Amino acid sequence: MSIVGVVSLFENFYKKSSLYTEQEASIQKLVNEILDKNDKIKELTDSLDNIKNSYASLMSDNEQLEEKLRQTSTNLTYFKNKYEDLKSLCDSVSVIKSKIKNLENMLDLKKNEYDRALVQLQIKQDKETESANEKYQQSLKELKFEYIKKYRASRFSYIRTLSNLKLKFSKQIDEYENSLFLNEYKNLRNYISKEEFFSLESAKRYQLALDRYNNVASKSSQRIGLEYERYIGYLLEMKGYTVRYHGALNKFKDNGIDIIAEDRKTIIAIQCKNWKSTSVVRENTITQLSGSLQLLKNDMPSKSKKYVAILCTTTNLSNEALENAKKLNVRVYENFKLEPYPLIKCNNSKSEKIYHMPFDQMYDKVFIRPKDGDFYASTTSEAESAGYRHAHVWHPDNV
């Protein structure tokens, strides 16, 4: 084939190729349009499904609504019937209220009648009572007159007898009272004057004596020791122990025991040392107390109670004394200082309430038992306000 033919062939091929390309582009365009149509059809199909589902849901809701309407209709019928019943009941209540009102009116009428009858009865009773009272007063006057006559006769006789007795015993009574009063003064003459004793009333007189007793310028060693013993005894009494002031009552024959305290379970032997802080308690004191406890066991034997030895002191013990106390089972209270406390003993005896001062003769013999109502007072006014009188001073000549 010649070159011209080949060129012609290629030209025809090119033309056909260009035509194919154009057709292919048209087909591709058509395919794209078909795909777009399919997408729109799918969207429409989905929308249609959604509409179907919504329709089905609406139909279901409609059925539920219809059911609720049927139930509401039934309930309305029920409440309508109940309303009719309530209305009928209200009518019945109105009728009952009307009947109650009529009964109340009738009761008011009856009450008025009763009140009138009661007033008339009261008037009648008052008249009868007045008449009876007049008769009673008349009888009472007659009885009084008879009693006065008899009383005057017996009284004159009694007065004559009493006058005779008074003349007979007045001198002895006066002498006794004067001696008793003088004995009271003798007990206080170290603290108040005779003029103060006879011019002051009881509470002020004894309080003045107590104040001067406490404020004395110098104290003997015996009193210093006694005050400490009494303080320790007071503390034990407040704890319920029965306290015997063995040292105060036996003076130099106390065998080293100043206080004996006892309760249901224990008997305690106590030695008290009110010494200066520079002094030291030695081992011989511990030994003496331990031995005294053994003697106490013989004097106060008991199978049910425990025996205890205690040393109370305002100072310290030596090392040897502390060691001895530990070995001999003696309890020790060092630096146990004397503190202020109420000094007046208020004791309930069998027949009287009596208070005792620290300088009275029975002070250390008196038992103070709080469970029996006994107590310590700070002032004489406190004691006398509670109904206690001061203890008399008794001598053999007065018995």
C-alpha cells in the first residue's frame, strides 16, 4: 500500500476513534445520570419506609388513645355514680343536723327549767341551813359558857399550885441555870471576855471564840499535832469511816497510833506527823507503827476485816524509812499538807441536835457519820440555822 493509502487509513481510524470517544463520553454521561436517578430512587424509597414506619406508629398511638378514651369513659361513669351517692349522703347529713338542732333546743329548754329548780332548791336549803346554824350557835354558846366555868375553876387551882411550886424551886432553878451558864463561860474564857459572853447572842458568842481560837498567835506542839490528826480524821469520816481519835483521847498512851478508822472491810491504824518541811521521818517511826498494828489486832480482833497501817506526814521520809515501810507493808503519804476545813461538828444524838467546837470537852469523842445526817459546819450560824445547839459543859456537880 502506498503512503497515501496508509495516511488515508490513519485518518479514517482517527475519525472513527474520535467518534468513539464522543460516544463513550455520551454513554458515561448517561450512566452518571442513571446513577443519580438510582440515588434519588433510593432516597425516595427510604423516605417511603420512614413514612410507613411513622404511619404504623401513629396507628399504634391511635389504638392506645382509643383504649384510654374507653377507660376514661368507664371512670367517668364510676365517678358519676359516686357523686350521686355523695349527694344522697349530704342530704341525709342535712336531715340529721336538723334533728340535732331540734334536740339542742329541747335541751336548752330543759336546762333552763333545771336551773330554775336548782335556784329554788338552794334558796330552800339556805333557809334550812340558816335555821340550823342559829340553833348550832346557840348550843355552842351554851357549851362555851359551861367550859369556861369549869376551865376557870381548874385554872385557878393550877395557877395556885404552880405558884407554890415556883416559890419552892425557883431558887434551885436559878442557881442551876447560873452555874450552867458560868460553866459555859469557863469553857470560853480563854477566847472571849465575860462581858462579851453575857452580851452576845449564842451564835455570835461561839463564833467569836472560834475565830480567836483559830487565830491564836502561837500554837503548842501538842495542838499542832492534834489539828493534823483531826484533819486526817475529817477526811476519813467524809469517806464513810468510823473514826476514833485514839491519840487525842489517850495522849501519851496511844502506842504510836493517832487514829483508828474502821468500815465494813478494813481497820486502819494511822500515825500523823505534822512536822516542818526540814524534818525527816526516820525508820523507827515505821517500825513502831508496824508493831502497834500487831497490838491493835489483839485489841480489836476480826476475822472478816483487813488490817492496814498508814503514816501521814507533812514532810518526807528517809530512804531507810521508805525501805522499811515497803518491807513492813506500811502505806506512806508524804508531803500531805493540812488544808482548811470546817471545824464545827454537828451531831444528831438520840434526843437533840448538838454542835461541838474544837475546844469543847466532847469534841474528839463525837462520831460524825454523814449517812446518819451528821456534818461539819463552817460557822456557828450555819449550825444553829440547821437546828443545832451548842454542847453544854457537864460537871459531876451538875448531875
